Amino acid sequence: MFKKLNPSLSFLLIAVLLWLLQYGFDIAIGDGDGKIIFWGTYVFVGFMQVFLILSALLWLPEVIRRLKGNFASTSKDFLKRNAGSVFICFILFFVILIDFFGFAFFNEKEVERIYKASHYRTPHPCFHHGLVQNMAVEGVWGDIKYPLYTNSFAFKDSSVFEAKQNLDKKQVVFIGDSFTEGVGVIYQNTFFGRMRQEFSTNNQIELWNAGCVSYSPLVYYNKIKYYTEVENFKIDYLWVFIDGSDIQDEINYKDFEPNCNEKFVPKAGTIEYYRYNKKDDNSLLDIYKNHSLLVRLVSNTYNKFFADPEADEKIKYISNRLSWIDNDAVYQEWGKEGIKLAENHMQKLVELCKEKNIKLTIAVYPWATMINNHKRQLETWERFTQKNNIHFINLFPVFEEKVKETSFEQVNKKYFIQGDGHWNAEGHKLVKEAIKTPFEKIVLGIEEIDSLSTITN
């Protein structure tokens, strides 16, 4: 009987054996982190199971012939009457091999790309994430590559060096998100780099840039708390550059539980970390999309031609990053909560600054799309600074005036990275010129300030 049921029965038995091995692997490894190392092989075994089951079905006509007593007299006759099944099995197996080795090749390229773009950024137990200290790397922002350096404080700087504060000088710290870090722009051309150069000969002050991508009030508060209390970093003046995307980031970080009690020394990510731990394998489909060239190709093709982008909640959420400003539905959905979280964390920062005798200034500014669309953002932080009697820098008029002089299209092209919304070198230069006078008034006391609530340009 076994001979009559072959080769379909053999294919099915091997498939069951592979399933038992896979099940035992699941039991042994569970959801442990080590499992990710084997996902490529795991997916290959899964494809082999599918291949074996399909092969068993393809060979059913031969099984039926054998059950009727019709056996091939020679191997040549056997191959001739099953030529179609042999050919299809060969093609299927060849496709699986291409998928396995092809994915290994292309995945390594993707790993290298992500590693180069991210290994100098690190999680942090107190303030969620930051830069790694003493790094000299090629920064990557979209298609832009640029030299990026950090000092021993893990702040973006002009070079790698052992940074020390001169406590005889006033210590001024800028903090914000990607605009303040200066993504896509070399240090010397960022508004912070230009400010430090402008005041490099001034023996009264020392400037530091604590900004980093995707920061928000939660991070501003925890990072300043960490540096002043754990690192014993002195701050006399703190300038916080609040971004329109901070509100969404507050929602993203609302479940983050900071641990700020111990000193943490961040380390650069290794390529092995990005190879084995940077994929979201939350479902069987995710596993196959992340570890199979064929499934990823089919998925991407479907998404490109058939899927509705509006139905993808993740894409919708990311594209709505600034929508809380002018979209009442989005504002009610999460913007209102995000503002409340942001104001609460900024209030904590206000109290921390009072406790540490730090003079606080808050600045707001536009993405390209916010130049003529920023009312809710502006009003939120105007009210906050007025309530707390804090210096307030409004940079929206700086860009609005440029639009009036030319056009939005020309301003967008001249001052912003195209297709991105962040400032380019010219945008940073414009911001530097705009904040120079308020900076001199607030930090150097060159002019008496009539009002502590608002300083505009």
C-alpha cells in the first residue's frame, strides 16, 4: 500500500515531520529574543512545508494510477508520464531557493542601510532616546548624507571631543527635536552651529545643543532633569524649541515610564542588533513579509496598486502629524489629549527650571506647511508662556514675511529640504538671524526687555 500511495505520502510525511520540528522549536524558544535569529530559516521551513503539500497534490494522478495497478515499467516511463508534475515541483523548489538566498542578500543590504542611518542613535531609560557620545559618522536623512559628530555629553557638535563645562561662563542649552538637532545639514550650517560661531569670542557664555529627532515636552523635561541631577550638568539658560509634531509624539510616548535614578552610558548599536532585532514580527504575515523576498514583493505590489492608503492606520497616523492644528476631527481624536500631555510636561519643566534657577525661553517655528497654518500651535504656547511669565520667541512671522515678499513656492524651495519640510542650510541661517537679537537681550542683557511674555521678530 505504501508503494501505491507514493510519492504523495512521502511528501506529506516529510511535511508533518517539518511541522513537528517547527512546533518543537516554538515550544523550546517561545517568544524569546533569540528566535529572531532563526526567522530566515523558520520561513524557509514554512515554504518547504507548502512545497511538500503542493507536491503531494501534484502527484495525486500518479497515486490514482498506482491504486488501479498501473505502475510505470521503467524510470524513463515514470518521468515521461509525470513530466508536468516534475517540472512544476522543480520550478517551485527553485523559487523557494531564490527566495531564501535572495532575501539573505537583499536583507543584508537593508540591514546595512538601517545600521548606517541609526546606529548613532540609542534608547535611553530616562528620556526615551538620544545620540551616542563621541561618534564620528555619516549621518543619513532621507537621501541626504552628511558628517555628524557628537561630543562626550552625547550632544551634536562640530567634532568628537571630551567636552567640559567652563563654569565661569553662563551655560546655555538649546533643546528641541530634529529641527534643533539639524538633520540633513552639516553642523556648521545649522542655526545652533551658526549661533555658537557668532558668540565664540564671547567670554560670558557657553552653548550646548541637546536636541534630537522626535523629542517632545516629555523628553525635554526628563532629559533636563537627568542632565542636571544625574550628570550634574549646569544650565543657566534653557531654550526649548517646540515643534508642531511634538503633540503627536506626546501621544506616542504616553506609556513610556522613565527611570532617571541611575547614570546611563549609551552604546552604539551593532550591525547584529539591526540584523536580528529591528523587525516587528507581530503576526505570521509580518514574519513572512519581513523575512521572505517573495511575500514582501507580493505585499508591496498589492499595497501599491490595490490597497487604500487611507485604510492604513499607521500611514494615516504619520501623515496626520500636523493635522491637529487645523483639523477639528483629528484635534478631538488625539490632538486635545496630546496638548494636555505637552502642557503638563512643560509645566513640570517650568517648575524644574525654577528649582534649578534656570531661565527658560520657549520658541515656536514652522515646518514648510505650517507657515500659513499655525494658529492652534501658536495660541497654545502663547497662552502657556503668558501664564508662566516666560520669554516667548515666535518665528512664524519670519517665514510669513518671506512669503509676502516672494511666494510660498519660492520660500519652500529656498529655505526647506525638498519633499521633507525641515530647514535646509538657508533656513537655518534665517532662523539664526531671527533669534540672534532676542538671544542677546535675554542671555547677554544687551537691551532691557519690556515684556517677558512675547518677543517677536
